[in-house]
Amino acid sequence: MADINGSIMTPQPNSKKTAVKVLVFILITIVGLSYVKWYPYFNKTILAANTHSIGASILGDHAELSSASWDSAWSYALVYFNAVWKAAVVGILLGSLVQVLLPTNWLLKVLGKTSFGSTAVAGLASLPGMMCTCCAAPIAAGLRKKNVSVGASLAFWIGNPTLNPATLIFMTFVLSWKFTALRLVFGIILTFGVSYLANRFAPSVNTADIDKMIEKTEKEANGSFAQRWAKSIGTMILYIVPTYFLSVLLMGAVRVWLFPNISEASANSLIAVIGFAIAGMLFVIPTAAEIPIIQTFISFGMGGGPAGALLLTLPSISLPSLLLVAKSFPKKVLLFVAVSVVILGILSGVAGMFLL
């Protein structure tokens, strides 16, 4: 539809219905995050402050890291999913509801542009989520379904695990403020800088394009809320659940090769930094699990360099999370993000060789 000047007119949804939908989404988000994130993390903060620990490493001890078998893969998958399944359910729920409850015109006007402003808003919006990379992936996929820009969707996805405020607090109590500062600096570069640059690998979007996307989305929004939500969450579950499970099982099987025992002479070498940066980018962990992993590895003799690399690469992305968003982003974008994580992880490791 166009006005007398020929410009496209955006269909205006019923304001009361829109307000109700937004309030419902906000309420579900608050309840879900309170149950799986905010309240548990409050208790974990007290634990970290009092004991300077948040638990054992999910990778296990020397013996568990020295044996490769499908039994060890299955054991890791069980431990991992036991830690994340509640957050994963919330992530899938919110990822589906983003598509049917939040008005398209609101989302695209704020997050639809390839400008740094849209990227920055999405990155800041990720902070309360505090989800791991796999649990945030369905929400990022939902945002892309609504045609949110590549940069904004990436900033929300990466910002959840990388700039997690609770993790930064745990890190300060358990490791030291130096680890927290290093994570914060490189996390900001990754979340806001790399996400913004990733827009270069996607078609540019201007105001006219956004108006067309809004009009197209509104026309395609047929059926009742229940029908559209069932289709949204059903599509997510059919793809995400088997992909998620199989890829985590694979990571559990190969962890012995991703995190090998290294000699004391190479414990702080550049080769070790590069190797652990790549391993950290590929491997999958629950939220904040990098802290006990690094703490345990340091007790084994690991130097500050590999620790600095894992500090950034372990939480930010993983092979499973890349597979979960593979249909939502151009392949060039995901390759750029993966390479950027490794490079920034190496730089963080080099800094850690001198600072940690």
C-alpha cells in the first residue's frame, strides 16, 4: 500500500493487542530468566565470594581427559545437558515467541539496520540474558526470522555468554580481576566490533528496505497466534534438538584431543595459545564453566597464555552453537565470526602471557 506521494505505508497493528503481546513476552522473559539465571546466579555469587570456587571443571580430572571413548562422550553429554536443559528450554521458548509476539515494525526500526547503533542496542540488550552460546542461539535465530540485521543478531547472540555480568563477577572472585579485565576488553571488541563488521558480509539495509520487509512480514502473518506459534516452535525443535544433541556428543568424544596434556615447557608457549584458542572456539560448555576449567588447568601447570585464550574462546561460540544458527546467517558471516573468535582468543592469550 502507498500514500499519495508514492511511499510505502506500514500496516499499523492494533495498539492494544500489540501492547498486550509485548507485555506477555516481557513477563515470560522475566519469569524464565529469574528461574534459570538470575536467582541461581545470586546464590552462586555468594558461593564464589565465600569459597573462591563455583564447582569442579566439567572436563573432569587428568584421568577423564586422558581417555577417549563413546562412554566418555555420553558421560559429558549427560553432565552438560543436566546443566543447561532448563536454560535451553527457555531459549527455544523465547526464540519462538520473538517471532509471534514482538511487532515487526518495532524490531526492525530499532534492530533492522546495519548501523553500529542497531548492533550496540542488541549487544546491550543481551546483558540481562546471561545465557550460554547454545541457549542464546534459538533467540538469535528467531531475531533473524524477523529480519533483524546480521550485526544486531550476532551482537545479541555473542553478548549473552561473552559479556555475562554474573560470569564476570564469578571470575573476579574465583580467578582475579586481571582475568575479568581481559575478558571484558576482548569481549567488548568481539560483541560490538566483530558483530558490526559482519554486516559487510550481508546485503546492506536502508529505510526503504525495512519498510518493505515490514510490509512483507505483516502480509505473511496469517493464522491465529496459536497456529503461528506452534509452527514457529515446532520448526525450531525439529532442527535444534537433534543437531544440538549430536554435536554435543561429538564434542564430548573429541575433548581428549582438543585439550591434551601439555608439558611444562610448552605450558605458556604461543603454540599452546593457538591450539587452545581453536579448541575453545569449537568446544561447548555451560554458562561460566570456563572459570573452573581454567582454574583446574592452572592447577595442572597451564600458563597465563592458554588460560587467556580459553577465557574468551570457550564461552563465546562453539561448533554446536554455530550449527544451531547455520540456517539463520550467511556462511561467510559465520566463518568470519569463527575466525575472529580464534584471532581475538590468540591476542587475549598473548596478553595473558604477560598479564596473568
